[in-house]
Amino acid sequence: MNVKVEVIGVSPPCQRCKTTEENAKKAAEKLAAEGIKVEISKLNVASQETISKYGVISSPAIAINGIVKIMGKVPDASVIERLIRQSITS
């Protein structure tokens, strides 16, 4: 099972964006132990490509498999893990 997680934030990253990315990595590590492969990438909220793909959003944001799940908040690792699990079962 592969899941794509995109952390959307400003560049260079602010502390909120860094924390969001760290929490996404923690969730990915926990899920990897269960055989769920999570690929994490960073997107710049100000890039034209990100804006056209996701619309104007506030950062930090998390997109899972191309769908924005969290916007303008710093989610903890357990929230990200739950969202990834939901994306697998839906």
C-alpha cells in the first residue's frame, strides 16, 4: 500500500511548516512498521504549480493522495496517521 503525502508550506520553511513535516515523517515511520509505504514531499505554497493544483491555501497544509486534508493548522503525528489510514480504507 503506497500513500503520497504532500506537506505544503512556505519556502524557506517557517517553524510551523517544519513541525508539520516532522510530524508527517513520524506518522510515516509508524505506518512503515505495518507495511504501509508513505512518500512525503514538500511543496511551496507560493508556487504557481501548487496554487493551480490546490487553489489558494493557507500554510501549513497536508494533502494525501492529491486531496487537501488539513489547511492552516499544525497537525500532530497521530492526526496525520489517522488521515492516512482513512485514505487507505476509503
